[in-house]
Amino acid sequence: MKSAYDIIRKPVLTEKSYAELPDKTYTFIVDKNANKVEIRKAVEEAFNVKVDSVRTVNTLGKIKRQGAHQGRRPSTKKAYVTLTKDSKGIEFFDTISQ
């Protein structure tokens, strides 16, 4: 059984993710094999909040070249987690957005 911190890898801190903070939507890089139910439970356990919905996006890593050699950056999975209206916000993001 994976812990909540194995599923949630890191937060995404971009302009788009900051724009969604007033709507209580938070963005995380998550484990590629985690499903929406596991992500929901991990966020609720780690941050002690109530999750309303989870949307996920799989992103393919960019192709990078170094001379004649070609490789690919790692592929990732992003989760957009929306909290319920009566739930408190996630403290980590609240301190950044002010």
C-alpha cells in the first residue's frame, strides 16, 4: 500500500495554477500509476481537507537532442484537485498566493 506522500510527488507552481487558487483548485504532479480515487484519498489524508473532484492529465516528455543523440524527458501525470466549498484551503498554497 502506497502512502499519501508516495502518490503526491510535488505541487505545480505556475501562473495557471495560481489563477485557479481562488476556486480552491490545486495542481500536483502525481504517481503515473495512481488513479483518481487514490489521488483523492492521498490529498485528503495529507492535507486534512475534503476533495470535491479530481481531474488528471498525462503529459508525454519532450524530445531533447544533444548533437546526434536524442532522448526524452520523463513523462508525468498532473492532477487538478478541487476542494469542496466548505473545506479549508491547503496551507502551503495559501501562504504563496498572498
